[in-house]
Amino acid sequence: MLQVSPSGFYASRGRPESTHAQTDRRLRVLVRASFDESRQRYGSPRIHEDLIEQAVHVSRKRVVRVMQEEGLQARVRKRFKSTTMSDHDQPVVANLLDRRFEADGPNQRWVGDTTELVIGGSQRLFLAAVLDLFSRFIVGWAISAVNDRHLTIKALEMAVKRRCPAVGLLHHSDQGCTYASEDYQDVLEAHGITGSMSRRGNCYDNAVMESFFSTVKSELGEHFDSHGEAKMKLFDFIEVFYNQKRRHSTLGQISPAEFERRALAQAA
């Protein structure tokens, strides 16, 4: 059936494993370890970066092949779904950020937004978050069964206590009533924070936050059995994984925390 001689067949049975096969076998172990350590969220680009960091010299194409052979596949991103309640008569401010999604240092430009998650079969849970555009670090977040100003203020207050920003920080959000509310604007003013808002119905004006929420839903999921489970899993994903470990393409495939550490060391 193989169209080889008996002597050639038996010789191949006793021949030692090739160097390429040995490397592939070791590579499978390293690739799966990286995939599992990322909670099965990494695709080939980030796994390739993990291997480079471990001084494993291999092409990304080979990583792709090994992942396909092992059946390892990162989760697919979800489509954008708006939760903005912009039909209100409260005052809004100009779009000062103007899609400039970068900063020269931490606590110069923050963006905030809210997204909807699901508890059980039909109950809703809302996640509000505040992100620093310098490092993509999530500086504040909160969850609630109600999408109101108390939720967004709680996330903002966490960010302020955590980072203690100087006067002049720019804070960007959508025109939702939770951000346009007098209470939310009072908190911004009390800390010397300048407000900025997206144009109405334009998700691209706050694209970085939309990207973060897409990452949460694709890598963690958006359905949870209970409020307690959601809080526990979101804490683990945001604080333990996303901020501290997850490689970010915008940051040169290092985590937000590592990006800030390197920037601080360079400044010193």
C-alpha cells in the first residue's frame, strides 16, 4: 500500500525521530501552555509573542499550523450593540477628544462607556468602565442591575481614587443621560476634569471603549448565571488578566501594566 520496500519500511520504524518532529512536539506543549495561560483567549499573534519572550525562535506560520493541528482557536468578537440613552434634555459638551486616542502620559485622557451583559435567561447587568488612553489600563469599573448615573459615577470615583489625576485631565464619553447628568458633571468639575462627548449616535468617536467591551464579550462572554459570578469573573478578567497580563496590539504586544512600568522606568 505504501509502495516502499520491506527493508525501507522496517528501517523507518527503527529510525530516531527527526529534529523537526522533536521541535514540533516541544512546540505543541509551549503553544498549548500559552493558550491555556491566556484562558484560551489568545490567537497566533499573541502566542507567537509569548514564545519570542521565552527565547523560542519560531515563525508565526508554524505557530498557526500547530494551533490548527491541536484544534486551538481564540474566541470570535461580538458585534457592537449600543446601550446609550441619548434621548434627554440635559446639556452636552463638545467633542474635545476628536478621535485622538493617544496620550503622552498617564492620566491625561480617559474614556468611559457602559455595556450590557445578561444574567440567567433574561435579566440585565450593566458594566461601566473608565480607560486610560495612554496605556489602555482600565482605571475604574462598576456593575449594576440598573444603567443609571450611580453606576457611571461609581466607576469614575474608583478611577479617581486609584489614579489621583491632576487638574486638566480630559474625560470623554458618549452623550448618554448617565454621563450628561448634573451629578456626573459635578464629580468631573470637583476634580478639575474637563468633559468631552461623542457626536450623537457615532460609536467611532469612542472606538477604544467599544473595542474593550468587544474584547470582554468575546474573551470572557456576556452571559452569567448570577450577579455574584459576573462580579467575580469580571474582576478576574479586568484586574488580573486584562490590566496585568493580556498583550495589547496597540502597546507593542505587552500588557497595560507592563507598558506603564516601562514608561515610568524610561522617565526615571
